[in-house]
Amino acid sequence: MKFKGKVSILALATLIALATAAQAVPPMQAWEGTQWKELTQEIKVAYIQGMGNMASFENTVGGGGRAACISRSFVEELKGKSVGQVVSDIDKFYQENPAKLKTPVIEVVLRQCTKICPAEPPAAEKKK
């Protein structure tokens, strides 16, 4: 077999192996309170900064639709808060609501730290 044939077979085998490995990776899931409470302060800060960077990038690049609207609102509303304040707000939410540890961190940020998504009413006030 010529060299080119061997390289082609090796490349094909590599692609098949990578495709199989990619299928074995579980889908990305949003972090929630159970993970959040185990994180160090540095990782919490990095997570919030990453959210802010992504929102700022989306605003800079442009684009329309609801996603851009959420990012724009996120950036504008959090201008008056430090990253430490946002982390403290998230910590406080999970401490005061241990039954809501399955709530994704991003939902807590949007509901508790901004006015983008209204906070949930207390359980007694929910409509039937």
C-alpha cells in the first residue's frame, strides 16, 4: 500500500475514533446551586465574569432578537454592581432557598440580580 493510502486510512480511523468519543461526552448542563455551593470564591467570580464577557461580546458583535436583548439588558443592569455583589446575591439566594438548589445559576442571576426576568412570587402568592 502506498504512503497516501496509509495516511488516508489512518485519518479515517482517527475521525471514527473522535466521532465515537464525541458521542460519549454528556451534554453540557447549566450549573445549579448544588454545584455553586461547592465552588471557591475565585471560580464563582470567574463564572460571573465569563457571563458578563459573553454578554458584552454579543452586544459588540451585534445581532438582533431576544438573545441580544437579554445580553444588552444584562450588561446595562449589572453595570452598577460589582462581581462580588452578584456572587453574594447568588450565595444568599441558595442559602435562603435550600429547596431551590436545582435552580440554574444563570436563572438566579437573571431573576435576583437584574429586572430582566421577574422574581418568582412567594409560594403562597402563586395563582392556581
